[in-house]
Amino acid sequence: MPSARNTTLCYRKLINHLTPGSWEQLVFADSFQEYRMQVPVFDPKKEYPQFAQLIHAVPQAEKLHHRVSAAVIGYLRQLNGIIPDITDNLGLKMLTFDNFHFEIINSASNDKTKHQVAINFISTPLWWIDTVGDYLLLSKPSSPERTFLLKLQPFISIHTCQHGNHNNLG
């Protein structure tokens, strides 16, 4: 079997008021509501209506990313560990995740349309066997003989990569 690389991928899902999908709109609404509830902790005088202004003026406001993420944990659990939107070349959702990073990209407590967040899904470990054109040939360590092709596309990147070999699986 060819040498493989132990790899994790990252899929960055952007969500704003125009993002289609009921799940996405629930994440949007609840993260905006939580943002509005948390901002007064860092800006009690309401001096900084824009997220970027607040971060610049009050460095501790970086904690908002983590604090607001609490509002979306339940929605992430609904995904049952499956990374949304991404399918292999057969249309199957093969990528799973066990970690994520939530990020506020932009917001304004007085304008819901300015609110935009990102969820960076970090895949569970995969074996990256080869690259075939625009596709990564991957397998899961739990079943290395079963492979799938994943097309390289925007908002997917390699998060970690280490050389390994299928024969070294525990």
C-alpha cells in the first residue's frame, strides 16, 4: 500500500443573514442574540457599536468568540459529527468532525444584517493517500481499505498533515 499522510481537513462555513437553510438561520439568530447579551460586559457605555471597534478598543473583547459559541453548541450536536455541505464524488457525506472553532467575523449590536460568523470544522483524522486531478484520495483510519474522493474546493483546506503508513495503524 502506498505511503499515506495522517491528515485533518478544515471546512470553513460562513453564516450571515442571507445564508440559506433553516439550521444556518437558527445559528445566525441565536449567535446574534448571544452577541447582543455579551457585548455590555465589555462595552457597558455602548461606545463601540461595531465588533471591530470593540475589539480594537477593548482587547479582552476577544473573549466574545468563545462566549457567543455557547449559543451554537446545541446546533453543532444536531449534526451528529457530520461536517455539513461537503460530499465526496458520489454525493455522500463522508467527512466527520470532533472539533470546531467558532469565530465572529463581523457584527453590530444595533444592526443584525452586519452579523456574520464562521464555524471552522476540523475533521477527524484521515489518511491522504494521493491526489487525483482536483480530488484528494482519502480513507478513514478505522477502515483504510475503503477510499473516497473529495474534490478540492473553496473553504476546505488541509489543517494538519503528518507522514505515516497504513501498516502502522494501531
